[in-house]
Amino acid sequence: AFFVKDYVLSHPEDGEKIARLRELMLEQAQILEFGLAVHEKFVPQDMRPLHKKLVDQFFVMKSSFGIQ
């Protein structure tokens, strides 16, 4: 909601906070991606469906943030 152009334009006083929030969300996405890569190496076979769901949801989240 904070990244919507209308919000940013109507709340210029929040510009720095919005930029910082975006930076932190990008950092969190990188950490999650690394964690999923580690998890993939060690996840038992019977937990593979859960891992796949986690990865799928991660990419949905990433695309909703506009992250490639």
C-alpha cells in the first residue's frame, strides 16, 4: 500500500520512510532466498512438497514487490 504511486505523491513527508521500507524488504527477500537455497540442500524427501510450496510463495511475494 505504501508503494502505490498515489500514496507516495499524496504523502511526500513519508518518502524517506517508504524508501527505507523498500530497502529493508529487498534485504529480507535476499535473506529468505538464501534460506530457501540452504533448506533445499537439507530438506528430507517427505518434506519436498512443503519446500516447493515455500519456494512458489516466495516467488509470488517477490513478484508482488516488483523484484526480479
